Amino acid sequence: MEFMRKIIQGFLIFILGIQLNAQELNCTITLNSDKIPGSNKQIFNTLETSLNEFVNQKRWTNFSYKPQELINCNLTLTILEQTGADFKGHIQIQSSRPVYNSTYLTPVFNFKDDNFSFKYTEFEPLQFNENTFESNLVSIVTFYVYTILGMDADTFALNGGSEFYTKAQNVLVQAQQSGYKGWNQNDGSKTRFTLIDNLLSPTYKLYRETLFNYHLKGLDIMSKDKKKAKQNIYQSVLTLKSIYDSRPNAFLLRIFMDSKADEIVDIFSDGPRFDTSKLKDDLLRMSPINSSKWDEIK
């Protein structure tokens, strides 16, 4: 009953923590340089501090966010290579949002970007200009901030994230002539280009509809009506199956499963029961890599 306990406990609002300088995000940025030889890691400490200040102190929207409304997210930058001022590695992006009337935080976005390289000199100011490309590091971080804001908004209102996705797309357009990978269509199928192109495409409107129904009509009513909540979440997953039927290799399906697989197992292994045979079959077809997890659904 662990998952249901997480959902039904707590109060109407869970205070995520007050940060006086925070605007919209409660973001923790961590820089891992363990793969880089040498004992002097001061440049990485400086960069980590600068990135945290850049993301958490900048005002990204025109909306007023209360302390309890700040969006929780984590950016983990792993540096694998350094040649002078040139750095290469990968960045992991994770975000979550609170479930109504509980202390439970549900994962919304979980993605690892392997097209991560940039130039940086210690104490270099991190500044973003929406009309020009100045820094690949700043552009990548800014792109994912807007993507996080968009996905969070999509969980509260149908297509609520469009404004932020458009801003992320603008970052992408400005960066496309930079020569860095991940910004262009020919850079692969699991890139920033593919991500924002799919999120804004009418072809994948059911994905964004799923984000809304799964969270607002599913998880957010769990404390009031567990059976209806599970049914709505079940229907949301079935909506994803319609995407799979026409585009079995859809990038957004992988994004969803990377974020939600463990949670789906928890939801349907606990509380009011109903026939999950079709659900398990659909999940197995959409995400066979998680077959051992789907087997846990009762």
C-alpha cells in the first residue's frame, strides 16, 4: 500500500521550500567531473555555482509563482572530456510536480541528452539573449528550462505548455547555425530537435492530452476517488497506445516511459483492483524494455 499512502497522506498544499531568490524553479544543478584527471577542480565548482544562480535567479515567465508552486527539477551535467576550454559529456534532465492533496511528487520529465558539448572559461558570465546564440551551454540549459516549464504546464491545463515550447523552439532556431550537435534534424532521432518538434507537432497532440489527463484527472483526484483516478490513468495509457499503433518508434513514448514506468507499476499494483490484462499487454508492446516491471502489475 506504499504508493497509496504517499498519495492520501499530507495536506492540501505541500510546501516544497522557500527560496528567496527563486522565480519559477526550485532547480538543483550538479556537475560531475570525476572522469576528468587532475586535482584542481575549481573551475567545475565555479561553473556549478554559476549555473545554479543563472537558472534559479532568472525570471523565465511573466507569471507569479508562490513558493509552494515552484517547479522541482534537477540537471546533472557529467563531464567526460576536457580539452582546454572545450568540454564534452552528457546532461540528465529531471522534473517533477506535486500531486494535489498529498506530499507525493510525480516525475514529469526524465531525459538524458548525449549531445552535450560547450566552451567555458572560469568566471565567464552566463547570459541568455533570445535573439542571438552566444553559448551552447547557456542555450542547452535554457532550452531545457523552457521544456520543463512547458511539460509542467501541460499537466495542469490542456496544451498549457505551448508558450514555453515555442520559446524552447526559438532557442533551437538560434542555435542551429552554431555547429554543435543536437539542434538539427540530421543530428539523430533522440535530440533536442526531435523533442521540441514532436511536442509542438499536431501529430502528437494525444501525447500532450495524455499528460493532462494522467495528472490532473488521474493523480490529482487519487486522494478523493482512487478507483476513478486509476481508471482515468488507465485510459491515459491507452491513449498512448493509439500513438504507438501509428508510430511505434515515437520518441515521446520513450520519454513518457522513462519518466513513468515505475510509477505506473506502483499505481496498478496497489489499491482498488480491476482487470489490467489489456493494460499490461499494451505496455509490453509500447515498452518491451520494461517487461520485467510490467510483470509486477497484478
